[in-house]
Amino acid sequence: MIRSAATENSRFEIASDVVVLRDFVEADRFDFLEWAASDGVMYKYMTFRFDSDDTAEREFERLLHHPSRAETPRRHYYLAVISLKGSRPSFAGISGFDAHADGSGEFGWYLSSGHWGKGVATAATALLLALGFERLNLPVLKATCDPENAASRRVLERSGLHLVGEVAELVKTWRGPRPRLEFRIGRGEWINRLNALPDA
Ligand SMILES: CC(C)(COP(=O)(O)OP(=O)(O)OC[C@H]1O[C@@H](n2cnc3c(N)ncnc32)[C@H](O)[C@@H]1OP(=O)(O)O)[C@@H](O)C(=O)NCCC(=O)NCCS
């Protein structure tokens, strides 16, 4: 079940039984810094990494006060991922969603390794697809990943996205230029998948 709420000060939140995606709040600062200082395993296939606590602290400030939070209509979401897979809710990482000028939407997630393999990214993807198709009314959503990132690819494919091909240009990452695979799903495909669910 997907729940969503625009809370006070227009704080965005969308949730299921597995995960909550919401705008950052001041109380996330410590968890964010801890996430940013994660072991190298998390960063292996990511394009960016934080080289110091100061850089991570600045990034937290940027996300906390990002001007996109006041946009109408809102086009960019930088969200805390709160896992509900445990005895109490815990900060698992961050997720982003951008509505591009060409009408497509793009998303990604970055979870610390202690939260992997519990279905959190798959559940987060279901929410991000609902955000893009239901709330923002976009015709197509996409995500990219490093060709070696098997977990990421698995999450995208099991969520209904299909491989379009390799992005034409190499992408600049902290470990040098890397190829990227692009995955997409159209609104019609998403609706068909929802209708095919057993409890639809
Ligand atoms: C990619 C990432 C978001 C996946 O998150 P997650 O919460 O562990 O994902 P889920 O638990 O929903 O699903 C992971 C799936 O990948 C599979 N998987 C994991 N590692 C795998 C591997 N090396 N090869 C093949 N499949 C793998 C899991 O078995 C699972 O599939 P299953 O449920 O069918 O068994 C997480 O690993 C992550 O944040 N990694 C670091 C940052 C990153 O790479 N982000 C993506 C940038 S494009």
C-alpha cells in the first residue's frame, strides 16, 4: 500500500509498508553524515563520493534547504530513505528524482551496505514510479547504472524497467569515465503491471 502526504512546510513524504521516502529534516544530519562516511562498498558503482566530512556536511545543508522544495510544480526531489524493515525505522540512504525538461523523469538510490538485500530499493522504486506517473503525470521514467552493478540492474528490471542500451557518452565518476546502461518504463507499461498484480 502506498501512502503519501504533503506535510507542514510542504514537506514531501511518500511511504509503503517497507519504506518511507521523505524530504530531509534537521534530525537526519547525523544519519546522513554516517551514511556519507560508509565503507567503500557503497561507493563502488556510484558517480560521486564525499572526500571529507566537510563536503558531506555541505551537501546535507544543500539538500535540507534545496530551493526545489519550494517549487510549484515541483520538479526535483532529494529524499531520505527510511527503512521500515527492522524493529524500528532507520535511515538507509538517499534517493533522488528529477523531472527533466524533455518530459521524462529520472531516479536513483544510494543505500548503505547494512541495508542491502532486504527489498528496500525495490520498494523505494515502486514509490518513485508512483511519484513520476501518478503525481507528476510523466509519460516515461528512466534510471541508469554501471554495467557491473548487478544489484541495481536487478532492482530496475524486477520493477518493470527495460534496458534501452548504453548511454552514448562515458559518464564522469569518482573512479574515472565509466559506461552507463539506461533503463526505461512508460506509463502504459506501469499501469499494465499494476493491473496484473494479484490484488489489483
Ligand atoms: C543497488 C541498491 C540500491 C540495491 O538496493 P537493495 O535494497 O539491496 O535492493 P533490493 O533488496 O530491493 O534488491 C536487490 C536485488 O539484487 C540482487 N542482487 C544483489 N547483489 C547482486 C549481484 N551481485 N548479482 C546479482 N543480483 C544481485 C538481490 O538478490 C535482489 O534480487 P532478489 O530479491 O531477486 O534476490 C544498493 O545495493 C545500493 O544502494 N548500492 C550502492 C549504491 C548504488 O550502487 N546505487 C545505484 C547507483 S545506479
